[in-house]
Amino acid sequence: MKQIQIFLLFTLIFVGCNLQSQTIIHPKFAPIGFHPFESPNQPRLYENRLDYNGKWVVEPNILFSVETYLRGTKLSWRVMPGFYTDALSQPAMFIHVGLKYSFLQIWRSSFDIAAGPTLNFREDWNKVPGYIPEGNYNLNGNWENKLDILAELEYKFFLSDRVDITASALYGHSYNTFTFTFGIRYWISTTIKHPIDCGSCPFDKTSNKPQRR
């Protein structure tokens, strides 16, 4: 797809321009989707549902983000694609660009919020017998697409100077759907572009204490 080629080119440029500042690569995995809102297609078309009402559905999702900090280790921006199997067991993907902010840090634990626009793609659901249109998707060949807003609440635990593990709740990658991710963040570069004071952050190399980057 042309959109994927454009995204990959944009990602390579993004990484190349930021390798000398705080840049992180972040693969994540999400095993299930949560559908709390009523749908005319739920649960009868949700083949991999885990409960009778189709609220919980097996929707394996692989996400990969590239993130760089704008100031200290608080505010960053990122690009993140995701590839998954949707509620109708068909291929789907999304491309997200957004801002991320760290609002709470307690020793090695940190909490972030993130938000930004996302372009969602899925194989045409109208070809599925019994499907009732929903979500106002735009048809483009054999695929549908929809511009939406993605939001995420993320927990990070710092393992070392360059490695963190994460867990998050994410909404907006698919129509009216939450998912829950697990991942590993690796710091390609820990050079601080615009440093700020940090008196209680682990792994700060300028201090004798175990401080943050």
C-alpha cells in the first residue's frame, strides 16, 4: 500500500534525524481487544470472542514505536504503526503520530499519557455476510480507512540505563476498541537534547545516586 511506503520513509527520516538525541525504539504486543460499547455486529460476527457477549476478543497486535524527547525526559513525540487481526479475524493496521508526557515518577516506576491522530486500516468488512455498517469508514479498494484519535496510558519500569519494560491501556487503534499492551523500550541514545533538573530520577549519570537519564 502507498500509505505504508510513505510511513516507512517518514520513519527512516525520523530515526536518522534523532539518533544523536534521546531516541527510543519500543516494540509492544497486545493479545486481546476489549469492546465495551454495543455494536450491531457484536457478538455474532466476532469469531474469536472470549465471552458470550463478545466484549473480549482475541486480536493479536504487534506495535512498534520510535520516540524522541523534546525536553528532558518529560515530553516526547513518536510515530507508531501497529499490525493486527481485528474482531472479524481479518488483517488490519494503524499508523499513529502523537505526543507523550510523563506525569508521575516514583523511583524506577513512571506513568505516561499519550495522544495524537491515527489512521486506521482494515480489510473491507462489507464483504462479510451479515455485516451492518458502522464507524463511518471510507472504502478504498479492498480496504477501509478512518482517521481517529489514539490515546494511551502507559506504565514503565526502568530495568537499566537503556532498557525499560512497559504495560499500557490503549484506545483508538480500532473503532470503539481498547487493547492492553506489554513491551520493552530500548534507548538508542541517552544524550539529553534539552536537559532539565531531576532530583529523584534513577540512572542520572551526573550524580552519585542512582538517578534517571
